[in-house]
Amino acid sequence: MIRVIVVDDHAAFRAELIASITLEDDISVVGEGGSGDDAVVLTGRLLPDIVLLDVNMPGGGIGRIGEILHIHPNTRVIMVSASSDPSDMENAKRAGASGYLLKGSTGSKLRNLVRSVYEGKV
């Protein structure tokens, strides 16, 4: 079972991500939050396999990757963003993100990315 935390400051979008992920039997959402602080606290408490993390939100997105990886080095971070700006993608990669998903991507693309990152692919 792939254990996922979803962190996005837009509650409706966060609910959509959760609904899309939970359609599969091999992926389980074990926590959710709305800020960078939530991402760090939940990672420490729940030790997820994957954190889906919004790029821009209260308490930081990209800037929290290092803290998440420090707390639980085996966790993989997938950034979720409306921005297709290459510099955002590069900054996320440099910070340690294993994946980058554009908001508006299909549910199957999200689930496939979660599985790929879980298997160690970037």
C-alpha cells in the first residue's frame, strides 16, 4: 500500500486529489493539510511514502521539501502546481522533489506518477 499525504491550501482541490487517488486499491491517503507547516508535522507523525505538496501556499511549498526529507528521508515529494514555468520545476527538482504535476492533469496521470515515484523513478 502506498501511503500518501496531500497538502494544498485550496480545500476543494485537495478533496479532488484525494478522491482521485483513493479510486485505487494500492494507494491510501493517510493525512491531509493546508500549509507547509502541516506538511512537515504530518510527515513526522505519519511517515508517508509520498507527500503531494502544493508549490505555493501558506508556510511554503518548495521551501519545505528539505525539512520533509530531513524528517523522513524515505519519503518522496511530488510538487503540485498550476505553474508550468520551467524555473518552478527546476527549483522543485533542486530542492529534492521527485515529481512535478500540473493542476488539471488527469486522475490517471496522478496515480501513475505516484506509483512511478514510489518505485524510485523521478
